[in-house]
Amino acid sequence: MGECHYLEGNYTAQKRINFLKPLINFVGIEKERLHAKWVSSAQASELVNDITNFIDDLREMGPSPLKSKINPDSIKTDRYKP
């Protein structure tokens, strides 16, 4: 932490992660579905390993518990068109 070339960006991101984890857990999403890790550009293999492990964890958890509660027909997609 603190080595971000944007000075405080990683601290801000960590604060947001710390805020969001209990919030998403409260609404019924496992807090483990939100993950952040800081690596430098020289740590490409560590980043690949971390992403692979995170994907494995997500697959093990299965689909989001909210997926079955969302009606796809109720989602308005036209507002996202350019």
C-alpha cells in the first residue's frame, strides 16, 4: 500500500472495499465475491495466479444468490445504448 503512482488511489480503493464488503453481505451477496489485490507490473505471474484463484473461488461459490431473484425482462437495456 502507498506505492501507487497516483499517490492515494490504493488507499481510497481499500476504503471502498472495506465499506462495500459488509454492504454486499447485507444484501445477500457473499463478501468473498469482492476481491482486491495490489501488484506491480513486475508481478505478472502473481497477478495471473491471483486471478485464477479468484475465478476458482467464484466457480466454487456458484451463481450469485441474487441471480434467481432478478427478472431479466425488468432490466431496461435501452438506456445504456450509445
